[in-house]
Amino acid sequence: MAIEVVTKEDLEEFRTRLLGDLGKLLSEFQPKPVRPWLKGTEVRKLLQISDGTLQTLRISGQLRSSKVGGSHYYRYEDIERMMNKTK
């Protein structure tokens, strides 16, 4: 049985790789929201887009909304459907 010496540099390299891999996995995982309807601010945060971009998506018909009072609400299913079309 051969003896191998593990150095601090080896451990540091392992830690860096492990954290990088975990970061990739966690960034791909986004849990679905509990509520089926999201406010515009929540949609903007989820998609990381601006107010104007969300308005353009709404006006062009790419993303449907329902207006209640002064706020637009968007169905999470519609957002998923739109994102799957663009892939």
C-alpha cells in the first residue's frame, strides 16, 4: 500500500474546485415560487430584467398579464413557457 502526502496546496485546490462545482449546481437550481401569480417586481427580479423590458414583453404579447388595481400580475406558468420557447 503506497503512502501519499497531501499538501496544503492540494487541499486548497480541492476546496476551490468543490466550491466552484457547488456554485454551478446551486445557480442552476431555482425553486418554483409557491404562489401561481407574481407581481411585476417579482418577475423583474426573477428574470433579472428592467421595467422597460418587462413592459416590452407585455406589450408585444410575449408575456400575458392581468391588471388588478394598478398592478400587473403574471402567471408563473406563462413565464416558464416563454423562457422555454427562447431556449
